[in-house]
Amino acid sequence: MSPRGLFVPLVTPFGPTGAVDVAALEKLAGDVLDNGADGLVALGTTGEPATLDAVERRAVITACARVAAGRPLLVGVGGNNTRAGVDALRDLAGVPGVTAALVPVPPYTRPSAAGVAAHFTQLAAASSLPLLVYNVPHRTGLAVDGATLRELATIPGVVGMKQATAALDADTVVLLADPPPDFVVLAGDDVMAGPLLALGAAGGILASAHVATDRWAAMVGAWRRGDALAARAAAAPLAALAAALFAEPNPSVIKGVLHAQGRIPTADVRLPLLPATPAAVEAALARIP
């Protein structure tokens, strides 16, 4: 499984009573696939998985698998407890339709580089699903250096990574200049997606692509086929849209926009998140190309 192209990490819609609205989730998943997304991500950060119970998480995965219908479905799994991660991956392997697990670098604990490598080695050895490393330093509190990123790429069963750095650092540039064989790098910070794709990223896991999915798909496709002029023209307005969609804690603004568009029943998020302010939603709506 070598994930390439545009993946949308889906929000989890909540209905008027606060319950997960599975029908709205399925419709949203179908919409983004119909408009050019290559695959889906369930239970990524944008899906608020920390606020869902086990029954809700399984319902989200099952709904996404039903809509994906053989297209790639990545599922977010992980934390800072390696043993619990092993158990979660073994459970996930029994869910039909899941093609890979998206696993963050252990947050909060801040292990050493050797500890990060040992963590992923143990997870990969226990998992029948391929793993993608989710490197997101501003959430985990741990910046993984270039040498460790390359070491992770050598672990059997680790097939790629979501690189979500908020700036284009030297380690990312060097990694994309000479990527490990059969290892894909996907852009994970929406504002920085264009630059990473320009350097050779194989695609992106981009929450902003809930909105104007076709434009995001066209931008990703243009970079992948080497049409730099078209890609640059597409990337500039999308970077501005992404900045507006992330102006308040994710996914509050995205949910506000989707609700304003009539695509989800409420703009609700679960505490400790709060709904987006009307001003942030209006600013994001104004940035849609």
C-alpha cells in the first residue's frame, strides 16, 4: 500500500442531539471522493477522535470504509503508550476496508530518537496493516530529526509519513531531495502543501480539502505531473483558504464552513474545543476560490 494523491481527513459530524451523524459523515465522504480526493482518513485529528468513545470510533471507521468501497482508507491510531498502540492496531486489522494506519510520533512523553524508532518498530512488528508515521511537532512537542525520519523509513511495515511541519525546514528538504526507496512523503500542513509538493511529496493529507476539494485535487495533480505553472497558480489561493480554515483550533472553522454550506447538520465540536466564531467562518467563506 503506497498512498499517493489527495487524502481528506474527515470531520466527525454531530447531529442536534450531539450524537455522531453517520449519514452526514457518509455523504461528506462521498462528496470529497466524487470531487477528486484519492482516499479518506478516518479518526485523524480533524475527526476529534479523543472525544469519541469506542462505539463511536468504530461507527466512524465502518461508515468511511463503506463509502471508500476499495479506495484507500487510512485510520488514525496511536498515543504515547506503545502497548496500547499494539492492541489498537491489532483491533483495527480486523475491520474490513482499512488499508493503513496513520500513527503519530508519541506525544507529550517526548522520548529520545532511539525511543521513537523503538516505538514504531514494535508497532509495525505487531501490525498486519501498513503504517504511516504522522510527524506533527507542534502537537506532539517533539521534533524528529532527519536521520531519525530516515531510520523510520527502514522499518518493515512503515510505508510513508505525513510530514506536518509548520515551516519548510532543512530536514524536510533533504528528505524529499533523496527519499528512501518505496517510502512516500505526504504533505500534512495545509498552508505548506504547495511547497512540499513542489519538492516531490507524493500527495497530501489535507483537512482544508473538505472545501473546494476539486481545486485541491487539481493542485495536487498538477504538481505530481510536473505542471509547475498550473500548480503555482492553484496553490496560492488555496494556501490563503487553508490559513483561514485554521485561524481557530481545528476543526472548528472547517465545521463552521461545512455547516454554512449545508453539508453537515451542525457546526458543533466537543469540549474542550469551542465552535468557531462567526467572524472566522465568514473570513474562510470569503477565501473559497
